[in-house]
Amino acid sequence: RRESSSSALQALALYNNKFVLHFSSELARDVEQSMNTLEDRITALTQRVLLRKPTVRELQTFSEYVTRHGLAALCRVLFNSNEYLFVG
């Protein structure tokens, strides 16, 4: 059985969509204002978008990603994830 997934073109279109860019920035700003540590920010963001806490591995990976690209970029990644886009 094949799981649902988006195509590469769909992923790029969604990742660069003005709506997604705007709300990624807004969500990142809100989380940055309400949480003090990077770990708390990532945990809050993951809970809001994926409705669960990040795993230990995700927390480490997301921390490295946020350090390089910023919290808004992580929002875009989460909004573009299969876990967010499709009901399991």
C-alpha cells in the first residue's frame, strides 16, 4: 500500500506560496515572543502544527535547521510535511 504524498512540484509550489510564507513568518514571530529557549520554541511549534511533541531526534534535527535557516523556515517545512498535509 502506497502512502499519500505530494509531488516535487506540489511541494515547491506550497513551500514558496505567499500564503504559506506569510503565515510561517507570523507563527514563528508568535512562538518567538511567547517562548524563551530554542527547545521550547520548537516544541511549541511542533505541537501547534503537528499536534504532538517532537521526538528527541526531531528536536535535534529541527534545532540544527533553525540555527541555520530560522524558525519561519521550519514552519514552512512543517506546513509542507506529509504529516501535516494528509490525514493518516
